[in-house]
Amino acid sequence: MNIKMVRFNSRVSYTLLSLVASFTVCGILLLIVGYNPLSVYGIVAEGSLGSSYSIMKSLAKATPLIFTGLSVFFADQAGLFNIGAEGQLLIGGITSGIFAYYFSTIGLPPFVSIILCLTLSFIAGAVWGFIPGFLKAYYGANEFIVSMMLNYVAQYLCEYLVTYPFRGPGVTAKTNEIPASYQLPRFVDVSQLNLGFVLGILAVVAVFLFFRYTVSGRRIRTMGRNNVAAVISGVNVRKETIIVFLISGGIAALAGSTEVLGVHGFYINDLSPGYGFDGIAVSVLAQGNSFGVLIASLLFGALRSGGSRLDLRSEVPSEFIIVLQAAVVVFIATPRLIDMLKIRRRGSSKKKEAIDG
Amino acid sequence: MEVLSANGISKNFGPLWANKNITFHVDEGEIVSLLGENGAGKTTLMNILYGLYQPTEGYIKIRGKERRIGSPREAIDLGISMVHQHFMLVDALTVTENIILGNEPRKGIFTDSSLALGKVSELSEKYGLGLDCNAEVGTLSVGEKQKVELLKALYNDCSVLILDEPTAVLTPLEVEAFFRILQRLRENGKGIILISHKLKETLTIADRIYIIRAGEIVAETTCQGASVESLAELMVGHALDSKIDRNETDDNETVLRFSEVSCREKGRNVIDGISLSVRRGRILGIAGVDGNGQTELSELALGVRKVSDGMIEYHGRDIRNTSVRSRILEGIGYVPEDRQKKGLVNAFTVEDNLILGYEDDARFSRHGIINWHSVDSYADSVISEYDIRCQNRDEKAGALSGGNQQKIVIGRVLEADPDVIIASQPTRGVDIGAVEYIHKKLIEMRNRGKAIMLVSADLDEIMKLSDEIAVIYDGRIVSCAANGKYTKTELGEFMTGAREGDE
């Protein structure tokens, strides 16, 4: 059999097994606490896939995760950790909130305004990403810590901006409402699903093509897999580190931008219930595959949308979904755990080492 | 008396037979060598003896009794110890601590350190290892670390010792010392299985030699009546054509010139005023013990390190401030000394690795977009041209044997048609077939007018290939002369700093 096939299959089967394992473990957890796991999963499934409305809701919930997941994934390909997607999202969100309203007041055509807002958000997120990238490249700072701490800076900065200078009318602190025509169009009125989802898919495709077909993409991946070999083969690691963080930050910002332009119509405190952090989980689940980001986002989006039903229809709090997501990440991140669960199939995995001699 | 024997051992992985009906034995006080190319099945066999794999067919006898070896632990309990090619030591611990790790003598709940120290130093003395048992392993040289590994095996009170390519990392002097220790072990009745592809060494030390090819033992011979040539033929399966004609040209223009180059790092000159000329149609050999500035010199030429003083010219042009990328594309080809760390991305496919560093080349991409169609056909042609043994171009490079990995690196560089080739330890850890092949290629490149700088710690290699030999010691060139002016011993003296000032 084609070697590529074998590897693809084993990776997919690992991931599927991890999912089954985490659902099982969480099911047992539910049993212990005294709930019927089948009925709980039933509610979640119905809430996420049961009707065309719930399917659209799942896709809508998946949209920001596609962007934040892709952002973390992008940095991960270079061997870098961007834990700052959450902050970059907020920065992108407030940029769109401010500018979309402003553009509507000066009468810019809606289409132009939307494009400009997306672009400006991307740039703002890129600037936010530049900070850890630059500090890493030139001062050896730990990008993990810097990008994470910048989340707090972003959070409080945005909170200030929306509470004072750009506060719109009303009791809650939010920016001025963006006129409907200046928002990302929705597919149907009743659902929050909007054009942002399509943009997310396009972004996934773009990232896939970038890594597959461009010289820069190759170099970034080389850097992620073997930094020393990358240097020897002529990769300017400093420059690429900064570029990666610019792009990664920009992509994460689009999550905020599409939420503001497509879902809320304004920027509000607590815009994100942790989409940036879920992006890390999405990236882990994606297993190094751009399209894996899409699939993982859809899964998490579905869980979130189905999970919100739990509060209405059962005694189980919707936070159970977070437990389930965490279990998925734990199982994915520890393949040995699956190895232990898996009945050892002789040969297939060890064959290669042996041929070496 | 026979201590260990393998009887009709076969092992398959799916349709692939890594070992076929292998039968051999080792006696007390005997050194048996298993000689074979990389990929011949030596490692699989050792892993079976060491309990990591179970044979598909056949059985192992220890002291005449059939035994099943289920794990390394069981192997050790049965008196089989193994010294791996890659050391498994903890740098922060002392020699003694490393050796007793996992097997500590106890006094109540505490480790009985004095007893341990006593036992370990007694062993060290007995076999003439001369180790300071209180030294931290991190401070030891490679040769000493190897002795620690050896001591670890002896501490387990083994009767059979398996050594996997033990001399790969040693200098010529260390090899000699190492062999004296092996002889001492032999006198003490240990059965030693030596896995190697180095013919000369095998002939020096082994009592009996088994030649293993494509998973089968193809010959058993004693050292008497065997020669390097005959063994090599048996190993590879056909006669080796080691004679390579050199042609001489008048056009020996300097392509790469170092003038008084120094490189300062951490307050110390790692390269100290080196002047060298790498010329067209010539091979300049740089001999030296590892760590005397060879890596730095090569990386200065490539641009990974910066020149602190002096000048590097390529085709008469100052290249001190050009990027690595531009130097690669302008024809400086580099074969790094450590292919695993510097030359390859193991997680990438063979194909990916074949364009590593050359992605920008017009052969593979235009305007930054890679044309996979042409890369595919290029990769296939290099794989067949350089006889890179892999399932296909999409196999991960990390899954290949050392020799085949090296062929990827060499093929990648040579196919780019560089003007100057910097080959650093190009045959280290590579089997004899590949060594011959790489040597031939280098000479061929020389004859085609390439300028070659060959950096190697292997004096045989240097003397076989070079037109000129420069010896590097402590960041300086201590001797530079035409090949043939100095004997191997004299070059060895230059290399260790025992002789100097003859430039």
C-alpha cells in the first residue's frame, strides 16, 4: 500500500480513537455523578445537529474557532507558540467595532467598509503579534509567556477603549451599533451564521496552499521541524519568526473582526468566551493538518452549540462541555495513552525502524 | 565454551524479512564481529538478542540452554549487555551514579555510595579503563563516556557484551586504547559481539567474522586469510571499484579564499587567523580532531557564522556580508558534519529534504511558488541516480539508514552544480558501499573542475582523496602541504598539537 495512505490512516484513526476515548471517559464521569450519559450526549447531539437551525448555530460557533485555531496552528508550524490569540482577537474585534461605525458615519460604501475593517483588524492583530515575535527574534524572549501576558494587556486596553472613548449609548459598555448594511451578511435572518464562516474556510484553504506551495511556507515549516537545519539551509530565523507572528496575530484578529461584524454588530466587553484559548485545543486536535483545523473547529463549535442546550433540558451544567473538550485535548496530546488502549497490532508501526538495519 | 548462540533466527515485518535463518555463536573469551552494510539487518538481530524484538522463527541458546528473551531486563539478567551507538548517560551525574542507576546497592533506604564507588572503581581498575569514578559525566570526553557505557555493562556482570558501532565516535588514538580494553575483556572470558562496518578495525580486533547481507549470513571467516578487499566484496555483494582516476588540469584558479580569517565567540578565537585557498579541480583536505574549529570554518564559508576579522572571498568577491541563502544559490554547497541535526529534517519526506535550502532555485520554483511537478521528477531522478534506498520519495527521511540519509544530503548538494563543495565528515557513520560511492562522487566532482574542501577526522579518507592537506588545531592551521609530504603519523602529530609551526 502507498505509504502516505498508511500514515494518513493511522493518524486519523488515532484521532478518532482519542475522540471515542474522551467521550467514553466523560460518559463514565457522568455515570458516577448520576446522569445517563446517553441521554446527555443525545441532548448535545440534538442541540448541535438536530435541526437546520442548530446546524447553523454550530457553524456560527465554529467560525471564531477556525480563525483562532488557524492562528495557533500557523505559529505551531514554525515551532512557535502563540498563546496570544485571545488578545489578538480582542484587538481585532475592537478595531472593527470602531472603524465599521466610523466608516458608516462618513458614508463609505458598505462593501468597502467591510473589506477595510477586515484588513485593519488583520493589521492591528499583526501589530499585536509583532510584539512577542520581535522580542523572541531579537532578545530571545519566551514567546509563550510574552504572548500570553499580552492577552491581559489587550483585555484591559479594549475594556478601557469601550468604556470611555468609544462607548456607545446604553447601560452596558459597548461601541456604537454598526448599521446592518455595514455588517457581514447573514445567510438567514434567524441565525448568527454569517459570511465570516466562508471567510474562515477560505483562510484555511489559503494557509494550506501557503504551506504546500510556497517557498516561504516550506521555510517556515523547516524552521518548525529542525531549527538548526533551517539555519544551515539559509532560513533567516529571526525574520521568519517575526513574519509568523505577524500573520498569526492577523488571523486571530479576524476571529474578533467577524464576531463583531457578523454576530454582534458592536464590540462589547467579554466578546470572547475564551475562543483564543480554544484555538490552542483546535490546533492540537488538527494534528498538523490545515484542514484538521476546520474539522476540529466544527467539532468544538458543535459541542458548544449543543452544550448550551444542557442548561435548558437537563440537570447537567453546560460547563460539562468544557470538561469534554479538555478530555479530547488530553487524549490527543498523549498518543501513548491510546497506544495503551489499542490492541497491539504487530509489525505495522515497527517496520520502518527495522529496515534501517 | 559457547556462551550464546542464535539458531535459525528469522524476523519479518510484514512482507519484509529483516533476518533470514541466521545462525551464529560466540564463545567465552572471543570477539566475534558482525559485519554488514547499514540496512543489512544487524540492528534487528541485536534487538532480538537484547529482547526488544521476538524472532518470528528460530531460538536463542545461552550456555547451551534455549531461552526466551522477553525484554532488555531479562537480557541483562541472563548476562547480556549492550553498549549502544548513542550514549545513554545522565550528564549531571557522576560516573559511579550513572553506573549504579536503577541498580543501586542499598543500605536501608539509602544508597550505599561508598560500596558503589568501591565496586565501580575496582571494575575500572580491573579492566584498565582508568576512569575517575567521581567525575561528572558531562565533563568527560566522548572516549571516556564510551568507557562509562562499557563499565555500566560490566557492572551488570555480563558474560556477553554487544557493542554497536563502538568506534564511530572515537579518534584513532582512542580506538587503540579501546581495543586494548576489549582484549582485556576477552582475556577475562567475556564473549564480545562487535557490530561494525569498519573493515580495518574488524580485522585488527575480531577473532571470527560473520558477514551479513540483506538479512542473511553470507560468510563466516577468521581474520587469517581475510583482507579488507575480500570482506568488502562479501559485504556489498560485488567487487568494489575503489580506483578512481584523477585528471590534472592547469586551471586551478582559487574559488574560495580565506585571508587571515578569525572568528571570535564567547571571548575566544575559535578560528584564529586562518588563510586557505580552495581551488578549482582540487580537493583541499582539512584534517583535525573534532572540535578544533572545523565546524566554525565551514560555517564561516556558508555564512552561518560571522567573520570577526579577515576576509572571505568567493570568485574574488567579498562575501562577508551576504546571506546564507544567497551563498547557497550562488554555488557554495555544504554537506554538514551532522546530517541528523544539521543536514536533514527527519520529519520531512525524502523529496522535501532533496530541495532543502534550494527551494528558491529556478529548478524548483518560480516567484516563490513551488512547482511540485518538476520537484517530483527531480526527486525520482536523484533517488535512482544516487541509489537512495527508500520506499518512495514520500517516505520520511528519518526512517532511512545513515548511508541513505547521507546520500540525500550529498545528492542535493551535487545536483545543484555548485562551484565549491564544503564536505564535512561526508562519510561518518556511513556503510562501506556508501563510503566508496561518496568518495567516487567527490573525485568525479574534482575532475569536473569543482573546488572541494573536505573536512574529515579520518586520516585515511583525507590521504586518499586530497590534493593538499591542511591540519587544523585549536582554530589555527598548523600545517598545509601537498598530499604525500607527511606520513600519517606526522599528520597525526600535527592533529594533536604535538608538532607545530610548519606552514
